[in-house]
Amino acid sequence: DDGGNSITTRGAAKVALRKLLEQRDGGSMPVLGRTPKFTDFLPEYWKEIERLNKAAVASGNINKVKRPATIAKEECALRLWQDHLGDARLNDIDEALLQRFVEKRQDDGVSNRTIQLDIIALRNVLKFAIKRKHLKVLPRIDKEELLWSPKKRSLLTAAEIEQICITAFERQTNAQGEPQSV
């Protein structure tokens, strides 16, 4: 039973069996087999990204393609996660491991927005692990301490825009690449 005790009666066995069948039907049974290590699972994730990108291009659904710059940023973030997680198995990645990563990055002076992006990269991998039935749920992270708001950028004035246009027209070049006045 759930308490670790042996089931000694036929009635108790039937109840336990019914409970297991309900868990199976509800999709809450434990994952069987050894869950892969994070570092061993990453190549499978990258193959899936490549496959999805090819499929999106082939079907003409360009909006679903992960851009090279996005992939490069994700690769950098996942290298940081590899260093932090070491040989941890996917099912051993918990809130405490995530929290230690956040604290380390904050101690290193990294902005909360960058830490959020690092977490998004990890969650992409873990969501894929759920699709592959290696995990059941994503570990949670306390987002309160990662609040972030973008810096306000000032807009250009009409005079500044006009000056940029004047400068651009004054600095055009001829066919030989030499500066040419307009």
C-alpha cells in the first residue's frame, strides 16, 4: 500500500489494484526505467529542434522556425545549466537546484532578465523531456525574486530624425565606393 505496508487481504489487494488502474488511466503512474542525465539528453533535444525547423521550412510555416540567434543564445544558457547540474538526471532537477542556479547568477551580477532567459532555455528542454515521457511535471521556480522591467528608452525628437536624414543623404557614395555629395 502507500504506507509501505504489505497487503494481506484479498479486499485490500483489490482496492490497491483499483487505485493503480486509476493512476494509470489518469496518467499519474511513475516513469519506468532510468531517466537520462541532463547532459545526455541535450543532443536529443537539439536533434528535435533541427527536425522541427526543417519541418517548418518544408511546410512553409516560417513563423515556427527557431532563428539561429535564438538557438545560439539557448546553447549558451544550456551550457551554463550543464555546468551547474553536472550529472543530474532529468527527474532529479528540482526547485532547490533551480534556486541555487538563480542565486549563483545573481551573485555574479547577472540581470534578472538574463536569468529568466536561462530558465526559459532549461524549461524548453524539460518540456521536451515531458513529451518523451522522461518527466511528469516541470519543477517550479519562485518568480517573485526575478521581477524585471525593461529600461525606458527615449524616443528621437523630430529634429534628431531630420538631422539623421540630412547626414545620410550627405554621405552617399558613388559606384567606386567614394563619398559623394547629393
